[in-house]
Amino acid sequence: MKLNIRLLVTSLIFCALTPISYAAKYVKDDESVEIENAKISLIEAITIAEKSNPGKAFKAKFKNSKHGLIYEIEIAEKGKAIEIKVDAATGSIITSKDVTKEHDRK
């Protein structure tokens, strides 16, 4: 009986840790440091993007670009897809463009 309990506890611990190790494979160390150094959070960037355009955010990415660290937020608005780039340091909108045609090709 004790062996079954130990096996169960070991299995539960393994199952709990697996998603963490799986996710760690796909996040580079540099990216996690960059995300931690961003002054604007993802939630704040989405809020900024949604306030600048009517609609709802449906996709968001954090990346390093020629403008520095940015969030790319895509907003669905009346059958359109609008991509808004938000500066991760200042929260200002860098660009806003219609990317509906890009989504239609997919």
C-alpha cells in the first residue's frame, strides 16, 4: 500500500512539473529577460491597443524589432484585422495597419 501511495505522489509531482519544463524549451533565456525588463505589461499593451481602435484583441506577440521591444497586437473590428505595434518601454503606439488581406490568404 505504501508503494502505491509513493508511486501516486511521484506521478503527481512529475505531471505537475512537465508543463513547466515543456514551456521552458520554447522560451529563450534572452526573451524571458527582455519580457521582465519591459516597462509595459502585455495586459497594458492590449488595453492601449483596444482603446486606440474599436474591437477586441485576438492575437498578441512580444518581440524585438528595429524600434526596440514591442508588442504586436491584432484587433478584430467589423470583419477587419488591425495590427497595432505598442512600444514595450513607453506604451506609445508605433504603427497601426490593416492586415485583413494577410489573414485572408491563410
